[in-house]
Amino acid sequence: DALPIFQEQGMTGTVHHWEDHGCLSTYSSKNGSFATLRVYPHGLVLVDVQSTSCGPKDEVEHLLNKVEEKMKALFHGGISRIKRFYLPPHPSTLEEIGRA
């Protein structure tokens, strides 16, 4: 359960489980930022964090690192590929960071 990770960021969440279809967790904060975590039964994990903060990218990076650590632990290190996409506040380019 990733809820404690998001709670550390001041977010509240809801988790929905569908039999044989995985789960969807949604989190939101008072400042309008939100995140979704979708886990499919075959192992695909999608995380979307949208921050209204104009603060440093490090805050979102820290949150994503914690979620990544939790997912690696849950999947016993069986994650083979991770991609992160960043969209700056005034999008002129889309920055991709891919790791294997």
C-alpha cells in the first residue's frame, strides 16, 4: 500500500480494487496537486503525479523515488523498466528520463 508515501506529502487517498483487474489509487492535496497509481494484474504499474507547485522538481522526484522503492519491494525487484516523463509548468519541451 502506497498510502503512507502520499500521506507524507499531505495527500489523502482512496483505493479501488477490482477483482482480476488490479487496483486504482487516487490521492489529492489541499493545494490542488493530485496523483494516481494504477496497478494491473499482469504487472504494469502507472503513476501520474500532477503538482500545482511551482517549486523545485526535486519534490516530485522525491515522491516518485519513494513510490518506485515501494513498487520494487512489492514486486520483489522484478521491475524491468521504468520511464519518467516531466512536463514543465510552461511546456515547451517534454523531458523523458528512462531507466532500465
